[in-house]
Amino acid sequence: MKTRKQGNAIVLTVPTKFNLQPDQEYVAVKGELGSITYVPKVNNIFEKALENNETLRFEDEFNEDKKLIGREEV
């Protein structure tokens, strides 16, 4: 593999044998010794919840566990 310049970017072509899907976004991470790792980008659940005005708070459905047995409130 060899890098090439395309506009203001340096392009590294990925061989088709890796079976990557077109239009998939990746995050590039550069290692200490110059290695580059590409990780598929995933949706941020926090941003999506904020856009949809949703909460991600955990709701406890175990009512029997709410009885105090010691000094929990101290």
C-alpha cells in the first residue's frame, strides 16, 4: 500500500479483500510507533437521546430491594 495526495488530504487505499462497505465512517487512531488503526464509527447514544428529548437514566424495577436494613441514609 502506498499513500497518495488528493487535494489537501493524504489518501490510503483499502484493498477490496477487506470487504468494507461503501459510505461506512471510520475513526482513525494513530499509535505510538506510527501505526494507524481504523475503527468503525458508531452513533453516540447520548447525542441521539438529547435530540429526541429522551433520558438514559436507569429506572429500578425491583421494589422489594428498597427496604432499608442498615445505616444507608447516614
